[in-house]
Amino acid sequence: MEKKAKILLIDDDIDFVESTKTILESKPYEVIVAYNGDWGLQKAREENPDLILLDIIMPIEDGFTAAEQLKKDPQLSKIPVLMLTGFASKVGETHLAVSQGLKLETEDYIDKPISPENLLARVEEHLKK
């Protein structure tokens, strides 16, 4: 039996988390959820996921900060991190500079909203690497 890939989803939007979790669980993926960056880092250390989906705009600790910490941690730095962003549509509302994210060593950027097919394709592509 194939081992399920473990995906950590870090996002503060409960509706988005629920729908994304449902999409991911349509494949043989185990989905772990955290609703902020701090909690996400803790979960990453406990669960050692195969891939992390990380929202950029969150309270407490934003995705940039969390991604930076993930990449600095030798135990976690090899895990592919896909940044989720509704950024394009929220540029006026946020104080985070897009350039900040481009400096990060994350593997991919996914614009929200994303179609289920597209999301699954991107996740699968990074899990294969």
C-alpha cells in the first residue's frame, strides 16, 4: 500500500482550509491543518510533512516569517513550501511587500483562488521532486 503523502496546510481562512482540505483528501493525501504561522511551525516539527501549503497574509505570524523560519530549520528546510496568496487582489490592503516573498526560498507561489485541478497538479508536481 502506498504511503499517504502528508500535507500541512497553514491558513487563517477557515472556509478556504475546509475546501482545500476536501480537495487534497480526494487524493491519497493526509492533511494536517494549522490556522496561524506559529502553530504551523509547531505542527511542521511534530508531523514532518512532505509538503507545506502556506498562506501569506495571516495574523500573529505571516507566511513570509513562517516560511523564513521553516527554511532556517535544518529539520524542515528540505520540505517544499508552496506560498498561497490572494496577494494580487489584496495589494492595497496589506503592508507586506511582494518583493519580500521573492527573496524567500520557497518552491512555488499559488494565487488564490485556484481551481482544484490546478492545486492538485501543483502539489503533485512538488511531491514528485
